[in-house]
Amino acid sequence: MKTISYIAAAILIGFGVLFILSAFSPQGQVSSIIVGVILAAIGFVIIYFVTKKAKEAQKQTNNVTLNIDLPGNVALDALKCQSCGGVLTSKDITMVNGAPMVTCPYCHTTYQITEEPKW
């Protein structure tokens, strides 16, 4: 939709410039300048609203919450840093591009959590 709006605005601005230029020909009329200015103004207004809407869309952030439902009684081991062995909490785990990443609060090492095979 954004591309179509930019194309329509470019066409309107182009025709507006042509109408303004035609007013300066020997047969030119003042009404051509008025029509040209109106067409160019409509084109610039379209560009303004499209860019304004795009900026508003960028400001909105999407938060994704991942809940894990574990079956039965599950005993959890303490999560420890691979580098220094410091105890990690849930505050130290973040999702980056769909992968769980850990940042150790003690040694500031960042790495991806990998699950060892169960067999």
C-alpha cells in the first residue's frame, strides 16, 4: 500500500509540474497554474501522511511472552553460568531473534542456551 501511495503521489506531482509549465506557454492560462499547484499539493500531502503512518508503525513494539507448560512434577536444577559458574535467574534470560540468550550478571558473558539431548 505504501508503494502504491508513493507512485500515485509521484504521478500527481508530475502532472502538477506539467500544468504549471504549460501556464508559461504562449497559450497558457492562469487556471493551469492553479490546477498544477493543487495536484502537486495533493501529491505532497499523500507523501506526508504515508511517512507519518510509517513512523507511527515503527514506534509500536510487539512484546512476545513465551509460557512453557511442563507435564507432571518437574524438578528444576539451578541454572549456572558456563564461564564462571555463577547462579543465573530468569531476569538474566532474554529472547533474541527467537533464541534464548543468557547474560551472566557476574562475568557479563553472553551465550545461547542449548538443550542437551535426553538420550
